[in-house]
Amino acid sequence: MSLPPQLSGLRVIDVLCRSGKGAFKLSDAVGDAGFVLGIDPDKSCIERAVAAASGNHRSGHGWSRYLRFEQAFPENLAQAGLSDASYDAVYVNCGLADVFDLPAALAEFHRCLKPGGFLWVAEGVFRGASGHEDGVSDEPAPMRAAPHRTLTIDAFAALCRDAGFGRVEVADVVPVPSGQLALSEGCERTSLVMADIKATV
């Protein structure tokens, strides 16, 4: 998993945290002055993350001072008690395809971020298209990204801007490694790329 630089002291939401492995790494990166909130809609994932926390966090049984796990959907972070402009960063690791209503989730991420905060998509999977390095295309963005649909980088960047994000930066675009993903029917592996994306409020 790729991490954004200079996380020290930041408050970070780890969206679709699964069993907490990434949240533990993020907590190491933000340090004692920061805080990480792991979010997942699957109750069993949250339970596994909580059960593993004392053995995986640097503070042992004191982990809850620096880290918390809550059950919530990406489209409704209020389920976890998140107020407006309360976090510095939202982190999503390889989880975009699991978000049912991507525009709603992006709007929710934007709502929870402080001015100057950012969304970091680590190793997101996108449909390859030429021209993404030249900026966002003028074509209208789709209204929904369901698990069976993969967006181009341009389309995802447009959705971020529709949600209120300003600058969208793309880095480390590479073809999806062979055998890394289980693909839906009709999706050619050679047409997919992975990229890190930073969208700033």
C-alpha cells in the first residue's frame, strides 16, 4: 500500500479498512500526535480489526488513544459520528470498486475534510485511456460507479471535482500486474491500470 507523504500529526479516515492492517500502518505514519479512524461496512471486519489492534499497534493495549474502528458505509460516514471538516485526510486503498455509489461517497469524503485536506487513493484500479496525463477530459462523468464498472482516471477525477475537490494529482500509473485481480466478465486485464491519486479540498 502506498502512503501519502507528511502524514505526521494528521487525523486520517481509512475507508474500507477491512481487518485493520492498513490502519495500523497509517497510525504508525501519523504518530502519537495524529489519529486514525478505520471505517468498514462489514461488522466482522471491524470486530477483527479491534481484536487485532493491541497486538499490531505500537502502543499495545493503549491503541485506542490513537486509533478507532467503526462500522459505516463510505456513502454515510455520519454512521460513525463524523462531523463536517473534522479530518485532514481520507485514505482508500484498492477499494474504489467496492463503493456502490461513488459520487455520494466522494461528497461524504469532502464533507468530512478540513479546508486543505485531501483524499488519497492508493493503487486505485482504473480503465486505461490515453490523455489522462494531460488533465481531466471534458466528457461528462458517469453518475454511478458500481462494483462491476471501472472508471477511467479522467472520469474519476471529474467525479472528484463534481464533489467539490479542487486539484487532482495522478502518480505512479502502471499496468495491473498479471494475476493480481479477479476481473468481471468482459473486462480485459490489458485495459486496466493502477494509480495513486490525490484530490485536495
